[in-house]
Amino acid sequence: MSVLTWDDLFIEAANLDFDALLQEWPGVIAEQIRPIGASVFGDLFFERKTGEVEKLDVLEGGLHFVAESFQQFSKLMNSQEWQEQNLLSQGVALLHERGILRDAGQFFGFAPHPALVGEIDWSRVLPLNAEVWNSICAQTLMGVQALEVPVSPPVATKRAWWQWKKK
């Protein structure tokens, strides 16, 4: 397995247009936050006013608690086990071994999105523009969640006015 650098796993917020990325997720984060950065797969990490660190997960969807403070987050970031689970470091190493690299302003994306096939398929990874990948993720996950919402039973419909006949 190849040796990874910090830049291979994480993109600092200063190197991203965080506002543009969040605009792809309307209504998900309504309050003011402090951007921290992103995994190379597009998960967005940020700090709330309370000091808690959360992640907007672009592969599984939703907001997830990460740490009680930025200091605790920094410690987690240096844990190999945490990197493997949250930054998919073993997957990044595999991609590097296969010669699949990304440029600045790009995330690693999947085609199709893992939510559509039920798993991460490392053979279907490609570098994508960060905003494009976030847009794909938001549309896919919001669409999948909409499909998972229970459907109400059909309501008895009335006949349209033009269908009424006078007897």
C-alpha cells in the first residue's frame, strides 16, 4: 500500500469554495458555521457555534456528529483507524496504486453513486469537479430519500366536474 500524505486524504477549507458546495445542499445547514475542510470524497467537515464538529456525508447522506470540539477533531484526524473509517484512507491508497489521482478542485466521485447500487465500488471511481460531485450527491441522496418516504394510501378521488351528468 502506498504512503499517503495529508493532502491525499483531506482538503483544507481555504482550498475549497465551501459556500458553493453548501449551496448544493439547500436547507441542510441553516445556521452559520466555520468550514474546516473536506475528505477527498467530498464529505464536508465544519464547526458549529457550539464548538461541535459535524460532517455532511455525501456518500450515505445526512449530518453526522464527529467531535465535541475542534481540538478533539484534530486528535481524531491523527488516528489511523478514524482515517480509515471517515476518510477512506485504504480506498485512497488503492486508487493511488491504480494511478487514479485527482487535481486541485476535484473530489473522487463514483459512477454511479453508491446510494444507487448499495455499495462502494472502487472500480467506478473517477476524479470530478468538487461542485459537480457535490451536486450529483445532493440530487442523488435527496432523490433516494424521497423514494424511501412512505407513500400515503390513495385518497378517494371525486369525479371531475365535467364528468357529472344531470339525470
